[in-house]
Amino acid sequence: MKIAIYPGSFDPVTSGHVDIIRRAAGLCDKLIVAVMHNQAKKPAFSPEERCEMLQRVVGDVPGVEVRMFSGLLADYAAQEHAETIIKGLRAVSDFEYEFQMALANRKLNPGVDTVFLMTSAEYMYLSSSIVKDIAAHGGDITGFVPDSIQDDILLRIRKEGNSWQR
Ligand code: PNS
């Protein structure tokens, strides 16, 4: 059984993430979408909230399981017997950081390889931070995130403004 992990902050999940999840699910038997902690970011949503939104959005995709984990990705991959880490790449600017993480994860767990999927062209510009910034300034996030979580984001971000930013 080919098990892959798609890790991320998913704060919140965007239409770009959903695109990667659907495409990655077709490449393996089981895709674990793992909500994890990025120490460089202060999240707007709790891990439980991020999981619940992901579950709502991709819970019905065959082979996809949504989980959360607070430790090292390399350890989680070993725990789940995953041989592959899936990452989405939007632009060259993503590459250096992703390349570093892929090498570090392989050093920590030689049994795991990172596979990069290029984002679909329509989501090149999209990120969770951009979605939160647009929402905080009263902009329209239709299409940037799945319809079913749009209200959750507007409620949270408009109430708290930009306080999620460092
Ligand atoms: O969506 P993000 O914020 O770009 O995802 C980054 C994430 C969560 C995948 C990364 O920070 C991560 O792997 N965190 C878990 C802790 C870990 O393993 N750190 C070492 C990475 S080499």
C-alpha cells in the first residue's frame, strides 16, 4: 500500500491546497493530510479547527484521511509507514525552503522521499496568508477558498483583524 503525507499549516485550507490534495490522492492508496505546526507562523485557527475545515472540504475524497500531529514530520512519516511526502510548489520562491526541508526530512528519515506537485496555474498566487489578508481588509475571498468554509474565515478574521500576524 502506497501511503503519502501532505503536511501543512492549512491556516486555513485554500482552493490551491484542495487542488493538490485531489491530484495527490490519485497517486497513492492513502493520502494523510496532516495539520502540523510551522514554528515561523502564528496561526489564526487552532489545529482542531483547521482539521475540521479540511474534513468538511476533502473528507469525501477517496483515500484521504485528515489528521493532526505536533512533532517532526520525519517521525510522523515513519509512524504512519509513509514513503512519500507531498508538497505543492507555486513558484521558484517556494523552492529553496522546500528543498531544505526535503533534504532535512530525508536525513532524519531515509525511508521517505519528497515529491513536489506544481500548482495549477490558476492558484499560482494563492496562499493562506493572502486569503487572511484579503478577508481582514473586507475583500471578497470567493473562489480562493472552498465555499463551505468561507463564512468561518470571514467570521474569524473580521472579528480579530490582523492579530494573527506576527
Ligand atoms: O503550510 P506550511 O506552513 O508551509 O507547512 C510547513 C510544515 C508544517 C510542513 C513544516 O513547518 C513542518 O514540517 N513542520 C513540522 C515540524 C518539522 O518537521 N520541522 C522540520 C522540517 S525539516
